[in-house]
Amino acid sequence: SHTSLNYRWSYARMYESMAGESHKSDERYDSLYKERPHDIIGKTCRLEPLLASRHSKELWEITSGNACNEHKAYNPDEVWGFLDCGPFKNEQALKDSDVFQLEH
């Protein structure tokens, strides 16, 4: 990572205060930070590093172009068109691609 843990922690705390959370959430955020210190956790969202072990299956399912849950099938080129890689034939092809090569 390009920033220190202290910087990310202070950024997460600043985001929390800007999002309107109060001190009652300190214990919750403290425990989440200890579990996953690279995540930035706010009141309404959580930013976390992209990891093949946690994200590849779901990412492939929702970007493969196949129908997924209530969503109809679509052209996966529309999802991957902004990158030099993708769409991918299967989850393993996604794991082997540049998408997951910048893991921390």
C-alpha cells in the first residue's frame, strides 16, 4: 500500500465524522479496523482492496454477461470496454488477468 496504516485510520475516522456518525460507533469501527486494517469503513459504504480470494467469483458472475439474480443477460464488452482486459471466459481467466495482479 502507498499510505501508512495511521493515515488510512485517520482518513476512515474523518470520513465517519463527515458522514454524521457519532461516538457510539467507535467500538464497532475499532473492531472492524482490527479485523481488516486496509479497509476504509464509513457510515454507508466500505472500501476494501480487491482480492481474488474474496471477490473473483462474484465479480466474474456480475460482469460475465450472463443473467445474474434479477438482472437480464447483457453484452459484457459494455462492462469491460474501458479496460485493456476482459471480458473473461471464466472465473479463473479473471483471476489470472491484470485485474487481480495489483493485490497488496
